[in-house]
Amino acid sequence: DTDRGNLMIRIYPKDMPNKLETGNPYFEIQALDFLAKKGLKVPIPTPFKGSTIYTETEESFVFAYFMLEG
């Protein structure tokens, strides 16, 4: 919980893409962006420091967004 609401942090292991249906760890971000542009109320990935909406480590792919009520 933050002063802006509940923050959801998504962390995908780097070896997970071969287990995802799309094979693309960026797909969730792309899908949320597409739906938001169509006018649907969906969570929008929150930029990290430096304005990037995701970050990667050797082991993980990480992004975050604020939860929507309902």
C-alpha cells in the first residue's frame, strides 16, 4: 500500500518466456497499453526511476502498476 494506492509488482523469471503462451514477457505490458488506448479502464504500468516502464536483471523481468478498484 502506498499514498497512491495498492501497487502490484509483476516479476517474471527470465526462464519463464518459454512457459508463457506468447513466449513474450513484454506481452502483458503491450496488452495493457492496447486496451487502454481502446478506452478500457485497465491498470497502466508505472514508470520506474528514469521513466522506463520495466526493468530487467539477469534473472527477472519486472514491471509494476497501481491496482484499480473493482
